[in-house]
Amino acid sequence: MAHPIERLRYVARAEGADPSVVASEAATALAGVVRADSAGLLPACRRLISRHLCAGPVWWLSARVLGAPDAAAEARAAAAELEADATGDQLASALPDEATVLVVGWPELAAGALRRRGDVEALVVEAGGEGAALARRLVAAGGAAAVVPERGVAAAAVVADLVVVEALAGGPSGVLAAPGSHAAAAVAAGAGTPTWVVAGVGRVLPDRLWRSLLTRFDAQGEPWERPAELVPAPLLSLLVGPGGARPPEEGLADASCAPAPELLRDAG
């Protein structure tokens, strides 16, 4: 079995994985770090955040374990919450019957909901090389799906009944989501089409952590080269999370972890 530090390094190097999967793997690794060397917990959390800056669940997990009297037990509890995330089920129940829904790339939680709703047609924007693969998966599951080239995101947002954006992380001012999400939401707002945001367990952060994330995110080179983009809260019509649907201004202000001031400083 890998040493906890080696496992943590492996998690830190992982790229392109769903934020919840990264956080779940990190929880197991952090529990091992605590047992092996409790003094290494804070630098380990900071390194994870530096490597997965846009992954809200990684911030959420780190804040929880740093503020807990028993960090290993808290890490296991966080992993269990991620595993039991009901957000996909909530979205599947909330989607309008026979709607045409626009998504960008391969949003894990939204994709699961679309697979469970065979009456919903998905317009999948080919972002990051994942849109076509998701469309094929949805068709294989018995649904209807069409691939939209990245240049067609605006046109697709006009003809869709609903735009669904999946948050990588979020806070009071909005959410970070896959590139193309801001354009889809902005065009949808102009066309009178609602945009729902899907925010699973650990995706919504307290304001101080959210602002710290955005400060570091804004320092990452040119905006068009970043792995995510900010979708402002005023463009969002509804937030769907593990507890169901609610107004976005309410959901984006309701974080489930403490601010953890230790995380406001970068690993460097």
C-alpha cells in the first residue's frame, strides 16, 4: 500500500478529474497524513489547493479537516458526504419534461441526471474534447443528444429551453465553470432562457475562501487560457444542490464549511 504522502502527491498531480472525485481521494490521503505526521496536514492542504485551485470540494475538505478536533475522522466524514451526494438525483427530478437542455463539456453531476431522464434532449457543447463523448454516452443510454461545436454555443443557448451550468466552485458572486459557460449563460439571459447552476457537495465556499480563490485564479495568466471561467450570479436563475432547488443568491451564500483562515495564504 502506498505511503500517505505518496498517495497525496498522486492526488495532487491528478489533472482533469471531477472535483468531487479528487476531494474524495484527497480525504483518504489526508486521513493517512494525520496518522503519520499531524504537523504535515496544513502544508498538505495548501499543496492540494495550489494544484486544484478551481476545485471547490478540495477547499471545502481542507477547511473541514483543519478546523476539526479529529482531522482523520472529519476527512472520512467528508468523503462519505461526497459519496452520498444527492445533487444529481435532485437535478433529474427538477428538469422540465421533454426539455432541450444545453450543457458544456462533460459535467459529471448534470450528465448523470441527463442519463436518468430519457425524455430530455441534451445539446452538448464540445468543450475540452469531452462533449462528443458525453453525447455518445447519452445516446447509448437511450436518450437524445446532439454535439454543438464551441463556435455554436450562442446559437444553442438561444434554441435551448434551459442552460445547465455545473459549478466547479462557487461563492456569493457566482461560480467557476467550464470555459464556454459564461457565454452560454449570458446569451441565455438575453434570450429569456433560464440558466440553472448545479452545485454539488462542497462546491459552495464561504465568502473569504471564495475571494481568496478568485484572487489566485485572476493571477493565472490570460483569461482565455484558464481552465475555467466565472459565471456571475446575476445570470443564474436557480441553484440545484444536494438539498434541492433554491434561489441562487440563497444557495451561493450557504457554505457548509468554516472560512479556515489558514488557507487564505498560498502554499508558496
